[in-house]
Amino acid sequence: FRDVDLAKILRNVTAAPASAFKARGTPEVLHIIEILSIEQGQKWGVCTLNEFHKFIGLKR
């Protein structure tokens, strides 16, 4: 694939996202996936989103 073609595809599929990233923004159908990913992150010792924000100096 040419870079231009891939860029067009990516631009077109991301032009209308299903929902914005925000608190309480997970669609109901994906809640179980969200919970499982949080639990897996805890097992791996990954920081929370709040801890990451603090690490990079963002205000709460």
C-alpha cells in the first residue's frame, strides 16, 4: 500500500468516532471488556490513568 492511500483510509475511518474519550464514556456493551482490561492492568502493575496524569504533570 502507498502511504497516501493508508493515510486516506485512516483519516476516513477516524473522522466520526463512536464516542469521545471521557469519564463514563464506555458504551454499555463494552463495560465487561473495560473491567477485564482494568483487572489485567492491575495484575501487570500498570499505573492508573490518574497516576499517569500526575506523572506527566497534568492537573486533576
